[in-house]
Amino acid sequence: MAFRDDGAEKARVLVEALPYIQKFAGKTIVIKYGGHAMVDPLLKESVMLDVLLLHSVGIRPVLVHGGGPEINAMLKKVGKESQFVHGLRVTDAETMEIAAMVLVGKLNTEIVSIINRFGGKAVGLSGKDASLFLAEKKPMRLPNSRGEMEEIDLGYVGEIYQVAPDLIETLLDRGYIPVISPLAGGEDGETYNINADTAAGKVAEALKADKFLLLTDVRGVLRTLGEPESLISTIRREEVTVLMEQGVFSGGMMPKVECAIAALAGGVGSVHIFDGRLPHAILLELFTDGGIGTMFT
Ligand SMILES: Nc1ncnc2c1ncn2[C@@H]1O[C@H](COP(=O)(O)OP(=O)(O)O)[C@@H](O)[C@H]1O
Ligand SMILES: CC(=O)N[C@@H](CCC(=O)OP(=O)(O)O)C(=O)O
């Protein structure tokens, strides 16, 4: 957004945001911050400033972050490469260890430090803290080349079957900003790797969030991949099956759409997928009439 550099213009922008600020004050907004939208350190800071601004006007933001590209980079350093099935990383024991190091040890603490440096009170957690998530091994069956259903072993990829949001609610009530890594513990004592979209969707559902925002590296859902002008601005729940049958969603968009639908069914007000690499994308999506990405209603 290009602002004219004079006081009146700045005041106009603030006044225009007022109805939205009033509408969203006290509301819970879950933000999935995807790995592709966090590669640039300056961009990371600008996203965190947006989150802090939301918090400062009385909104209750909850961050769930990913880190797929950073996990890939670390795996590459140790000579490993991952295979993805339906956007999910097939996770062996070593990959699980590296994913946990990157997500919790590196990215979570980085995000928390940025927010706190700007004057916020962020608290870093993973799904294992206070058993926020309980997960079990995720089953996956897909048709093989002969069209027969075949079991695929995803390793330590987990499926969340229980969410205990009380810790998040307590933190929000006391003015903290929770920052959550997508790991989960199992009753079997294992650590599971959870797709960050899915983890964020589960948090949004459990909190009955008013809005669930997914920040990624595309404008939103595109009818034709690679053609930004084919953006679909609004998708109603009942339209998703048709779009799926048309093969519109693939790769990393699959878990996003699946969790968007589950979140809506679970009582979340609306789900928004948009390009988190645009400066101040969160503010543009929330505080302007048209929004900038795809909204699921
Ligand atoms: N219909 C679609 N519209 C937009 N992106 C799509 C679509 N189908 C598949 N994708 C892919 O999904 C990717 C976003 O998912 P992902 O790479 O997992 O991002 P993130 O790391 O932000 O979660 C896009 O970069 C794009 O390649
Ligand atoms: C099971 C699974 O795929 N887990 C993801 C967790 C991180 C993630 O989802 O990061 P993005 O949001 O940046 O894609 C992974 O290992 O990459």
C-alpha cells in the first residue's frame, strides 16, 4: 500500500481501520505463519509487528509457525532429503530429531525474541507443553499404479486427536502471545511431526477462533497454479468438493484446504489464505474491505 507521506494521509488510514479495530477487539485470531513466508529476516520482523499491533488494539492473536524450508535446509546439511506425500513430510527418527531442533530450538525462539524485542510478551510452546496436543501415528492409504489402495508409512507424522487449549486461554487472558511449534506428544511416549497448517487449524477449532489466517507464499487459492490473476477470492464450504474433484489443490495446498474446512465445521468464523510475504499482509487482510487473498466462509 503506498501512503502519501503527510500527516493527513496517515490519519485517514488510521481512521479507516477504526471500524475493523472495534469489530475485532477481544476476538481470538489464530495465525499460521508458514515457513515460506519467514525466509527473510526483515519480513519476519514486519509480520511480528503486525501481530503486536493486533495485540495492542485488544485482539487476542495466537501464532502457530511452520518451517518446512528451514527443515529442508538443515536436512540437506546432513545429506538427507525428504519425500512428501500429500504435502506431508515422510519423517524417520533422524528427520524427527532435526525437525524438532529446527522448529523448537531455532524458529520458535527466534519468533519469540522478535516479538519481545518489540515490547510484546510472547511465550514459546510446542504441542507437547501441558499436553496441548495428543497425537498418534497418522495412517495414510493411497491408490497405487494399479488403482488398488495401499498403506503408506509416513513414519513419525502424527494425527492430533485431542487438544487441551486451557494453557493457551490462560496465557491469552493474561496478555501473553502464545507462539506454538507443530510438534505433538503421543501416549506411546513418541514425538510426532504435525503439519503446521493442521496444528494451527486444531488450535483455531479448540479456541473457537473468530478468524484463522494462513500466511503462505501464494496470493491465495489459485484456479491455475502459477497464474496469480486466477485467485479465487471467496470459497464457500460446499464448493470445496467440486474444486477438489477438478484437481485445483495439490501439494502444500491440500493440508491448508483440509484444515480450513475442518476449522469452519468446528466453529471457526472464517479462514483466510494469503501471501504472507507482502509487507503488512495481516493488516491488509483484516483491516481493508476486500482483503488480499482467499476467504473460506
Ligand atoms: N490451487 C492452488 N493455489 C495456490 N497454491 C497451490 C495450489 N495448489 C497447490 N499449491 C501450492 O501450495 C503451496 C503452498 O503450500 P506450502 O508450500 O506448504 O506453503 P507454506 O510453507 O506456506 O505452508 C504453493 O506455493 C503452491 O505451490
Ligand atoms: C508432517 C509435516 O509435513 N510437518 C512439517 C512441519 C513444518 C511445517 O508444516 O512447515 P510449513 O508450514 O512451512 O510447511 C514438516 O516437517 O515440514
